[in-house]
Amino acid sequence: MYVDGNLGGSIDGTGGADLNVLAEQVGTAERIGYDGIWSTEVSRDPFLPLLLAADRSTSLQLGTGVAVAFARSPMTMATVANDLNTFSQGRFVLGLGSQIQPHITRRFSMPWSAPADRMREYIHALQAIWHSWQTGDKLDFRGDHYQHTLMTPMFSPAANPFGPPPVMVAAVGPKMTTVAAEAADGLLVHGFTTARYLREVTLPTVEKGLVATGRTRGDFTTSYPGLIATGAEERDFNEALARVRHQIAFYGATPAYRAVLELHGWSELHTELHRLSKAGDWDAMTGLIDDEVLGTFAVVGEPKDVGRDIIRRFDGLIDRFTLYTPYPLDEATRAEIVEGIRCESRGA
């Protein structure tokens, strides 16, 4: 763990449509020493920033973390993913998420059903489409939710010299984690996940799924965006603490993530956070995240110590680590953390 190819950052297409800013973020990622970058789907398309990144960098791995699967048909997703893997010369990773029902039905105006079963079929549909393109075999996928039975030569791209991209699935609960382990190439662990939850819940579920499909951990990648609270100056550090507490409170109020708090004996915390979220009292919610909760969900400390603590907490649990900082963190501090992780992993 924590060798080349396993440290990640992000580029942000959500804050503005400035291509120069995106290009600079790619350059910054390379200077910091990241091995890969993620683009997410919030208020902008997750794929377009990665096309620019593929042009500006010849080494960074590129991934969506995540693209909303159920907002698109498998054919649409298969096409854009195939293109990005071609343009990046095999450096693209398709990270998929299900989103929640109100967004799928009311924002995207798309159908909803049990998400784990639908995601499993969605991945199989992608694989069937890519197989048809790679081999020329007839496309004949028939599922409960998706049917893809037409692929004429005019609409079939040439076989991708880099093959289809790996598919990773975002999951917290056991059902979607099982889908990831049985049908996908990797798992995108949610940032609201602790080392204990990984060890006692997530990874045992992954192991069962891999055994069921005749695979091992060597065939599967776990990627984790770890919350970090740090800063080079006291003012910056205090802002980081406040923002990370707020982020933990936001996630902790979500019913889908209650199980993580329950494992640590904090069920009542979830109940109160959920109640306050309904009232819109975000300040009170943030105030409920004490130092124990903060230190359980985030690596907290000076930049020079963060790398060591990341290794201590997650070594042997995950394959890829992405710095998750929901606050401004300067390039020099990020580079110091990345170098600390590398030195610690080498035993330097």
C-alpha cells in the first residue's frame, strides 16, 4: 500500500467552468506527487474535466469518484467511459455511485428500484457492451432493468487497444459492498467510514464476495478518501477542524450511514444529528462532534505527522488513499503530507 499509483487528489469541475483553473489543478496534482486524480458529479459533469486532464498529463490515473450510474443508460455510460479510456491510453477508472431515490426520480427523472440489484445488472450490461465492441460478438444483454440487443457496425467503436476500463462501485452498506465485490473491479469506500468499520464490516463483506466469484484481494482494489484535519498555521488548523466537524455532522445525520455510528456505540448521536438536520440547525450539529468522534473519523494533526498516522491507521486495510480536505489546503502542505506518507511506507 501507498506505493506508486496509490495516492490521489481531485480536480474540481464544480466550482466554475474555467478551463485554465482545471488545467492548473492538474499541474498542481503532478507537482504535489499524486498518482491519480478524481472528478466527481456534483454541480457539473464528472467526465469533461478528466478529458482535459488526459490531455495535460501523461502519467496521472484518472477516475470518476463518482459518476451517477442510474442517471444514464448503460450504453451512454459505456460509450463515454470507453472514449476516456482510449484518450487517456488506459488510465481511466469508472467509479459509479447509485445516488438516492429523490435525486434519481425528481432531479434526473429516471426510474428507481432496489439499488444494489440494479447496480449489479448495470455493471453486467456495461461488461456485455464492452465485450461486444472488443470481440465483435453479437450484443444480446437481457436483464430485468436493461436490455441491449442492437449494435450495428456503424455504431460499434473499434476494439479499444487498452481494453475496457476497470469499474469501481461506491458503497457503505453490505448489499452494495457485496455487489462491488462480486461484479466490479474495486470498491470506492465512503469518506464517512472508520478504520474499525473497514476492518469489522466492509472488508469481511468484500472477502465473501470475492470468494463467491473465485477471486482474491489481488484482483480487487479498495480506494478510500480519508478525512484529514491539518494546517500549517494555527488559524488554518482551526478552520480545518471546524470544517471537518461540519462534514462529519452532515454525513452522520444521513440514515444510510447510521450503521457506522452504531458500530462505535453512537446511535443516539445519529438520532440527534438527524433531528437537527431536519430543523436546519447546522451549528448545533457541528457542536455535537466532539474530539473523540472527530479523531475516529479523521486524521488530525500537524502536517509532518499526518502521513505517519495515515499509515498507522490504514496500512493493510486499503489499496489507495485520497486526501479528503473539505477546506482550502495549500499546495506545500499537501506535498508535505504526500512525502510523509511515502517516507513512512518506505520505512524512512
